Amino acid sequence: MAPIIAENSIVLSADDKDSTLADRNTHATRVAGKDADPEKKALFANVTKRIDYSPKIGTELHGIKLSQLTDQQSEELAAFIAERGVVFFRDQDDLDYKEHVRLGRRWGPLHVHPLVPHNQDNPEVIVLDSRLSRFNTNDSWHSDVSFEPAPASFSILKFEEIPEAGGDTIWSNSYELYDDLSQPIKTLLEGLTATHSSDIFKIQTQDSGRKTFGKLNDSEHPVIRTNPVTGWKSVYTNPVFTREINGVSASESKWILDYLSDLVTKKLQYQVRLHWERNSVAIWDNRSTFHTGVPDFRPYQRRGIRVTVSGEKPFYDPKSGTQAKSWEATAKAIIAKQDAAAKAKEDAASKVSATTA
């Protein structure tokens, strides 16, 4: 059986030789960013401008070329992404397929998706083309490939073609989702696991008849997981891939999943939104964020490429910290800076008043 290949060398369906590509997926053997310099001096030495989209999630960095990062800068960037959830870069025209793959491999083994179309020469590079609409997850909050035994740590997405209007992507902070839960709900969820399934892709194979690039897995993960880089707790369920909460009734499972999904959708303070430009890149931590595309760009088209880094098997450490606790020191520093600026302004005004009196 020959593979189905679309324009631009996009492989849509496996042939017999490539039908086990995704079965080679494995877990990371180290935690990228865990031992990075907490101050990230090497990374920020090249940053010319930093724009925080919100206090706790989302940052845009200028002055960085992702294709030119040193090993130390790469490690510090991994740590920064784990802290900020998602980091954005503009004007990354030199991040071609080769450099895209090289950057991802610095942080771990790259995932080969069992169904989504990929580049013929680089099966780790998946192609998100709106013309292949049955494969997109627009308007569906999710964490990439959470159905795998070792789901994604980082995802690196670059858009080569963008619509004239619409087509944004939104991320939501699952650290903050955990932090805002009441203690009784936290205690309940910390003792639970959930089954994450690839059912959505199984349905697509049945409808399309296309052969997969490997096994479509189901996996069990903790509902609350610990990010190994930050040590913070986050909620790890999502509407696309989480089939059920284990060990509870079907109605209880539905209530829990619906409740958490409702918070992700409605709590605007958890969210940041990126308006894409050509050659923009977003890198996010799937262990601590959810994301969704916004399906508002028809009749325009968009086309992006993504590599996905396989992480560790999800775990929960009861001794884990939280973003909220770590944020306390930052918040105090911000308040102190604002108070100092206000006092300086008052002092300056007093001096002017005294001079003119």
C-alpha cells in the first residue's frame, strides 16, 4: 500500500513500511530546564524587549533567534517556558524544518503523531493545515497527545501561512486552575487518576479509512500532576482526550470533567491569546497549560508546522509546591516597586510645590 501524499510533501496516511513510525515514541530521559540558572542570565542577555501578556502566563520575547540559541540559553528557555506556560517569538524566518527539529531535540525525543499529517522527510514535523480540516482541534481545549504514556512536555509551533483575519490561539493556565480550587476539591482530585484516550483519532480513521502511523494509545495519568521543572501542581485533564475519571461512577466522572472544563473555558483570567503573524513561533508547556485554536478565520486558510517533545510519565508528588505560593514573592516585589514609584512622584511634586510657594 502506498502512502497518500498531498501537496508540499505532506504525508496523509501511512504505507505498510511507515505504519509503525509512532510506535517508536519514547519518554524523555532527562528533564529539560530543571537545573537551569534560576535568573536565566544567559537567555536574557540577548532579550531586547519582554512583554508579559498577563501576570502569570504568557510572555513575548524580542531579540532572540531560536535557531541561534546556545545550549545554556536553550536550557534556561525550557525553564522559563515551564514557569510562564507559553512564550512567543516574532520574525523567526530562519527557523526552517531542520532548525525546528534541532531545537525540539535539545529538550527530549520528538513525538511522531499516529495520525496527523507530517512532512515526508521529517515525520516528527506535523503539518497543521486548515485544508485538512478533519485533523484540527480548533475550538477544543486540550493538552497535546495526553493519550500517550509519555505525553508532550513542550510543543513548538510556527505558522507559515496565516489568515488575513482570525485564527488566533488561546492558552489557559492549569497551575492557576489548581490554585483556585477549594481545599476539599483539591484533596478529592489529588487522589484520582484519569484515562486519556485517542478515541477522537480512532473515529477519524474509521471515517476516512486512512492508515495510522502507529498504535493509537490510551493511558492513565494523575488528575493533578507535578511539573518536574517548577515543582508546581496543575490540573491535568482536558475535554478532547480525557475519557473518564477512574474509580468513580460515570455520573461523578462526568461532573468532575465538566466542572474543570467549564473553568478552563470561562475563567478569562487564566487565558492569554496570540494573534499570529507570519513566522511567529509559540512554545508552550503541555504539563501546565491547555490550548485551543479559534475557528473564526474561514474562508481564509492557515498552515503551521509543529514539533512535539515527549516528556516524562506524568506523576503527582504530594509535597509539590504551587504557582500561587511562588507568586507571593513576585507580587510583593511588584507592589513595593509601585509604592516606591508613587512615593518618588509625591516627593517630586512636594519639591515643586515648595519651590513655587
